[in-house]
Amino acid sequence: MRVTGWDRDRDLVTVDGGVARWDPSDGNPLDQPIVIWLSWHSDGVPGVEATATIARVRQIYLGTAQDPASGETLHQVERVQKFPEPLLTAAGPFDPGGAVVTLTDLILVEPAPQQITDYRAAQDVARRTVHITAPPAYFGPVVPGRGDRITVDLDDPAAQIHNRPTEAGRLVAGVTRQVSEAVPARSVGPAGIIVYRRGPANTPSADITNDMYIALVLDEPTVRPPGRA
């Protein structure tokens, strides 16, 4: 189908008789034909919510094991089974696939602008959240508390860094979202299993024998090292 309108602020497209979410990474929807999918599953992105009455349900059955390319058949059912049995035919058993559902009285509810704003803000925070496991001294002379602002060196080989933003420099500053002590669980499982307990804030780092895990939300891309212009 063809798109008749594109709301770039909310990533929505309109078509004849409806509206749907558009992933901007797929390019300009006005320059290409599109297919709209209705899914039971949400990927967390604010989208268009659909409410409707199910008028007809048909189970899809795909080819036979001997001839997978023999096409598909639609078999009307009262409900879609979670694990449907193969459909027995003269040509052999047809394996179950998806389902085709016919809807009536369709009501579409678009996401509010604030939902989009909140989602994008959460995505930005997630992008800027660096996960660091390192010896306690890496984070300073005392263990920081949750919500403290600290500066760390992302190039320090003593630290294991995950989700480092590509634009982040060597020294970065941010606010701690999680502060935990990484404790080897030698008594509760195989070697190598780690459990996390709340970090002892304001405890001298020298008194902690285990590594620390900190989730740090970066609030500045780089920090100029002391003594440099």
C-alpha cells in the first residue's frame, strides 16, 4: 500500500483507512510501497494500539515434508492452537505455520507526543549508560554511592567496559545508576558465577577485596585531564 502522510515527529505513517508506526531507519516511506503488520507483541516502542473484534480465524498450513514448495492452505478454525497438529491431506501432512485473522470494528489509538518524548529520553539514557566492572580503586579512594557523580578512565586496562558510546573519550564523567560489589559465588554454584550485592558506599576502596560493578550514565562526553589546556 502507499503512504499518504508521514508524521516525522512521532514516526507515524498514514495510509488509506489507517495509521501505523514507521521505523525511520527504513528510509522515506513516501518513496516506497509498504506492508503493515499487526502484532500481539510489543517491542517497547510507543506505537499504534489496535482494538477490534475477531470475525474469522484461519490456520496456515505449509506444504508437505516431501514437497515443501507445494504451497499453503488456509483452514478455518475456532481458535489458534499454541502447538497445532499437522493437517492430514491426501498429499501428506501439512505443517502448521501462522494464522490469518479477520478483524472488524477496528479502533486505532495513536501514541501521545509525551509517550514518544519519554521513550526517546529513556533510549538516550540507555545509550549513555556505560557498564563497568573494575577493582574498587578504579572508581576512587572510596566506594561511590548511587547517584554520585564520578570521573573514570575508559581506556584503563583494569576495567571491563560494556556499551561504550562511540563518541566517548578517555576520561568521562557521569552519575552512578547502580553500584554493586561483584562477589564470586563459590558456595552456591560452579566456578565463575558472580552475584551482585549493594556496594558499601563511602567505604575505603582498599577495604574491598572484590571487583565493583557500576552502571554510569554519562553526562559529559569527555573531561579534560588535569594540567592540560
